[in-house]
Amino acid sequence: MTSKSLRNFTGLVLLSGEAKPEVANELLQTLAPFNISILDLEQISVRGRVLLAALIDLDPAHAEGIQIDLDEMAKRIDMDLAIDFQEAVAQVEAHQLTHSFTILAPELKPAAISEITELVFSFGGTIAAISRIAHEPVTAIEFKVSLPPNADFRERFSRIISEHRIDSSFIPLSLHSEGKRIVMLDMDSTLIQQEVIDLLARKAGVGEEVAGITESAMRGELDFAASLAARVSKLAGLAESAIAEVAGEIELSTGARELIQALHSLGHKVGVVSGGFLNVIEPLLKELKIDFYRANSLEVADGVLTGKTTGAVIDREAKANLLREFAQSEAVELSKTVAVGDGANDLGMIAISGLGIAFSAKPAVQAAADCAINSPSLERVLFLMGILQN
């Protein structure tokens, strides 16, 4: 419940028992004849049970009469009642809420939640509210907390959720806003399950060699542009027909189509920026009605790949710049953008977005992002944006 400055005499009223639609109304009607003010009011319902709490300001001379009427009301509706009247000898300090974080998984275990709450307390934070915001297809628990500035919190938080393989968000409350949003997605291993360069490399007979370079590049161990050139060079001589073959082999990530459809239905825009190849992915992007997309292009001559790309390379810096371009073209502030990716070349757009989401990502990306999805479903992006689907 929200903390605030209290007056001289207050009462905490707790009603609990079997959930009944009239509980709140009965309590308020019982209190209505008295000269009191409601300072705080909250109701929680779980599995057919309800807990209703009211904090009131009152004249101490009326305390006995209020208690008698509340006792009669509780007996009438068969609820348990607890009352605490006391003089407020000092003001209760208000903790300004700074962050909201959500954890979600098909099954949430007590150990994971305990580690997170312990982490908040170890950093001198307070938890103002804990509430379930969804239960199908996953259980989602939202925490609203007050935390002092500390860069180490996010790193330790991401380590906990990674160890327990749960999805999470960690968002400054200032980012919560309504209106049109932009979601920018990475392509390979994010929107789709595969790395297109690796599929092409297998066709060329250099699969293992190229996959090793790809993995190092995604971890940030190699310069992306240099690693791209090295990998593409090994495709020289591959027949152009392999492009169509690979396009037929790529598979969308679980929940990708549902995510895009839901965002479009709500009036949001979806973009894709890829270090992969437009030659391969453009048909799929058009089918999905992606609003904005950019990718590298493979050079083809005389029916074969030359081992080079054409045009500017889409690397980490380019992805960030393209998010800015997309946002500007849609007249959307960067604070209302969402960036989703898995590799080091996504860190630029994740850093400048209003909400950065690491999707099945490398540890460095999870530590840098506001949110982390460790399950294979992109539909979880909707939960982390605060969009709850029926």
C-alpha cells in the first residue's frame, strides 16, 4: 500500500475471508456515517479468497463506535476482521517508487522470488507492492519498488533470472507511457530461429567454420563488420539458387507471428534490422507486413555469390541509427521504442531504446538490457510492454 504522511489518529481495518462481490461496498457503507477520511484502500483476491485493507483517519472519540459497527458488519457477511487504532506520533516517510519489475514463467518457484526480494533489500530498497498481473499462458508477478541508484543491481538481477531460466523486466517507472510504440527486432536467432549465414555456409560446405565465427561475433569478441566480411568471403562460388533454398528453410521463432499481429492490432509499428541478408529474408518480412526493415545484401554475379556484400554494413552502430530513423519517420520518441535482440551487435539499439529486451541472449546482452526473455517465445515481449493478452 502507498505510504504517506498520516494525521494524529489512524485506523487500519483488515477484512479477510471467502471472496464476495459486496465486501468493499459493505465496508465503505459501514464507514460512511462517520467523519473519517480514507487514506489508503487495497483489495487482493487469490483463489476464491479476498483480503481488503483500509487505512482511515478518524477522531479517536469515534473509535469505539466504528469498531462496534465493523464487528457487526463482519459477522453479517461472514468475514474475519482485524482493527488497529493508534496515535500517529510521527509521520511515516514516503518512499518514492523508482522501478517496476516483472518476472514470468510457466512455473514460478519460491526460491527465485526469494532471491529477488532479498536482492532488493540488500541494496537498501523497499517493495511497495507485489501483484499477479497474468496467469495464462504464464504466471507474471509485478513488483513496484524503490531503489537507490546502483549500477550493480541490474547485473545481479539478470544473473538471478538467468540462473532460474525465467523471463523478466526491470523498468524505470518513468518509461511507463501510453500511445503509439515502435518495436524493433533483430532477425537471426530473434525473429527467426536460425542464423541465415550459417544456413548458407552449410550449402557451401563451410558450415562449422562459419558457425564458429558467427558465435564469436555475437558474443562481441570480434568486430562485426570484419567478421561478416570473413564469413561472406567463404560463400564465394555458391549458386544463387541457394538463396531461395535457405529462404524456404528459415522458421519464425515461437510467438513471433502472434507478437506482430498483436502490435499491429493496437496501432503500434514493427521494424526489423538485420546483420543478415535482404536477399533471403525480404519475402518473409513482406509477408509479415513489417513496417520498416534494413539488412545487408549479398552480391551476385553470373548466377553465383561473389563472396562480398553490397552497400553499407548493418552493424551495431547502424542498428542504433536505424532505430532513430524509424522513430523519427513515425514521430515517436525514443522513450517509446522497444528493441529486441540477442547479440553484441544489438547493444546499440538496446541502449538507446526506451525498453531494451534481451531474447535468449548472450550474458553481456542480458546484463545491458532492461528485460530478459529466456524462454523461446517472442510473445513474452507483450507482457514486458505491459500488454496483457486474453
